[in-house]
Amino acid sequence: MKYDWHWHILFETEPGGTGTYLHYLLVGLGWTLATALVAWVIALALGALVGTVRTTTARWAVRMGNLYVEIFRNVPLIVQMFLWFFVVPELLPERLGDWIKQMPPPWGSYVPAVFCLAIFTSVRVAEQVRAGINSLPRGQRMAGTAMGLTQPQTYRYVILPQAFRIILPPLTSEFMNIIKNSSVALTIGLLELTGRARAMQEFSFRVFEAFTAATVIYLLTNLVVVLAMRALEKGVRVPGLIAAGGAPQAGH
């Protein structure tokens, strides 16, 4: 039986009376981006710290960083989402746990989703940072020491600025992943883009239109991310620096 497409459903008013279905989905996109951006800031900071300490000479710090990565890398995202939503509040002090559980929607789902995505993504960022640092010639670290810089200063002024330029492409992929992974938050009640597409198909019974519209919105959003990150990569590129998958330019 041929499916009858009705794209005008996107411009009909959704049952909540807040606007059209298209507006309903765009509000979901707003929650997707709000979740992904906050989680990304935390993941980038935490991942950079963990990835950096794993390349230092402090063995205990390296071991702690490795343990952190192995724990959170080997647990599925959806399991971690449930742990943050159902289990973590029970492990906290009673008053803090009760405050978290009594947060009004959507914040009761938003906060666990942000921390879950941040921790899950931070281990991947940590791997990228570690790989970027290890890809640099050993002479960079030795040069910093020869100039009288301490190890933290060498990392701050010499190693990390170059490493982050190298890993910008894989970091772009990780940012796109965190946008897509935010869809898992629908399992704990956060009505981001995928959650609202699902609600739309339940209200209107237009499954194809709901999820096709969500797919197009995801594609356009990630296209903007790719273009923005390419512009950033071009802007911070250093001639002669060995980039991931590349080679040093002649004469440098």
C-alpha cells in the first residue's frame, strides 16, 4: 500500500497549543543544542586535563587517567544515562539527592543528561588529546625545558597549542557525536529533538514526516558545525606544523 505523504502536518498546531509541529521540533533542537553545548564545554575541559596528565612523567596520574578512561569508555552510553538519572541521586547525601530528584521538568532530566554526555565524551576527548601530544616530536618538550620552563609551562605554552591544532578534525567529529548522542536523553524524559519527533508521531500518527523532518534538522545542524570547525581549523593553522594525517611542508 502506497504511503500518503502529508507535509502540511508540520504547519498544523500541536496538541499542546504552543505552535506548529515545526516550531515544536525546533524547540526540541534548542534543547538538543543546549544539552550538547554545555556537555561539550565540560567534556573538553575534563578531557584535556585527563589526556594531558596521561602524557606526564607522574606515574600515579597516568594510572588514574587510564583508569578513568577505561571505566567510562567500556560502559554503554544508555547505561550511563540510566546510572546518572536513577542511581547517582541515591548515592549523594540525602538532601542533595532529594533536591536533584525534585527538580521540575525538564531540568530533572537535563542535568543528568548533561553530566552523562560530558563524562562519556570526555574519555574520547582525552584519547584525542593524548594522541595529539604524543604525535609531536620529543624535541618540543626538550626545547621547553632548555628554555627554563617548568613542565606545566611547557605544556601550556609549547605542547598543548600545537596538539590542539592537530586534533581539531577529530574534535569536530566528537562535537558532532555529542549532538547525535544527546538523543539518548529521551530515555530519561528530556524532550530534545528526537524525543519531540517521537511525540509528534504519537500525536499525529505521521511517522515518516516526523522523523524525516528530524533527520533533515540534524543534517543541517551538523553541516553548520562542520563548516564552522573548518573555518576555525583554517584560521589557527600553523604552516609547517604536522597535522593529523599530513606531513611537514618543505622548507620547515
